[in-house]
Amino acid sequence: MKNTLLKLIIAILILPFACNPKEEIAPENPCRNYIQPHADFIIEQGVLNNWYKSPYILKDSILIEIKIQFRSEFADTNLYKHTWYIGSEILHNYKEWRDFYDVPRPQNITITHVMKWKADKFCNPKDDGYDSVRFTFKLANYYKDCMAFNKYRMV
């Protein structure tokens, strides 16, 4: 009688938990919002101290504007260390701009951007925490260097 009563009490206590199977909750992916850092940068041109992204910039662009800004997408300087090589200058901000007013034209300008960060081996085992990119563009006088002036006529 004593064993039967004890078994009945245990069955009453365990039965609610045994009949309601727990729903399995999939763990959240820790790398869901991971973005692989890269050293690619955005070139913006200045008009009256307002910067706008150049829609026609390609990897072999001819630029006419005088003020040009080079900006990384990764602005947090605590996480990402930036090094810009613009001519003989070495700069360490996430964005830099230069005024090319006194530069004789035509001239090729090379910008190198090096970026370092703490490698995330969990989300990307091949991440080495380093990337660099070099971009050369031609600084041109639009009318003379594009060779379009006095060449084409329309009727």
C-alpha cells in the first residue's frame, strides 16, 4: 500500500511534464550579422563642402573635380585601423580628403588603403585581420584630356 501510494504520487508529479514535450528552440546563429571587413573605399567628390558619391566612378576613372574624399565603410576606429597612402603622405583616419587644385593635369594619382582588425576566426576561419587595396585614377582637365572637344558634331 505504501509503495502504491508513493508510485501514484510520483506519477501525478511526473505526468504533466511527460505529456508536454518541450519545443526545441534552435540556437541563434552568432554569425548571422557578421560582415567580412575589407579595404575597399568609397570615392566622393566635393561641391561647396558637401560630399556626394560619384555615380560614374569605375576602377579606371577620369576625375574632373578638385576636392575628392576617400572613405571606408568601416568607420569605427576602435575596431579597425586604417592607413592611407596618398602620394608621400601616410594618414590614419577612416576617411581622408584632398584638394587637387594645384596638381598639374593630366596626372595619375594612386591611393592605397590598408586596413587591420582583430581576426574573427569563429565566423571566418580564413580571416587574417588584414586587407589592402590600391586604386589609380587619372586627374584630368575635362575638355582637353577627354579628347571630345571639337571632335563630334551633331545635326
